[in-house]
Amino acid sequence: MNKEIIKRVEEEAEYLVKTKKTIREIAKKFKISKSTVHKDMKERLKEIDLKKYHIIQNIFQEHIEIRHILGGQSTKTKYLHIKQNNER
């Protein structure tokens, strides 16, 4: 693995641990694809820093456990916004 990739993976991992953002948000921040972030966090990080890999896997597990709640809130907000626009 070249040094640029290692540096990018470490930066992504550090940002994820600090902010607990989603893969999509990290991809947007670092201007890379979601697939790249996923591969970086699931495969490459394991080779670079096993301790941080386990921390990030726990964060991802938290994201999985709450995603249905966040999806419901997002849908509710969307339809409230549509309703408000229709009442104007």
C-alpha cells in the first residue's frame, strides 16, 4: 500500500472517530466515493491500525442500529415540509 493511501485512510479514520459521521458524509468531506471510504475502513484500516479498526467497527454498528430511526425522522421532516409548502 502506498504512503498516500495510508495517509488518507488514517485521516478518514481520525475524522470518523472524532465526528462519528456516516460513510456518505466522510466521502463528501474527502471528495472520494462511498465505495472507497468503505474499502478504506473495512479492509485497509485493518492492516494499518487494528485498534482503530475495532473502534470504527463499533461506530458503524451504532449507525446500523439507529438508521431506521433516522430514516423515519427524515421522512417525517420531508412530509412536514411538503405540507407547509402546500398550505402557503
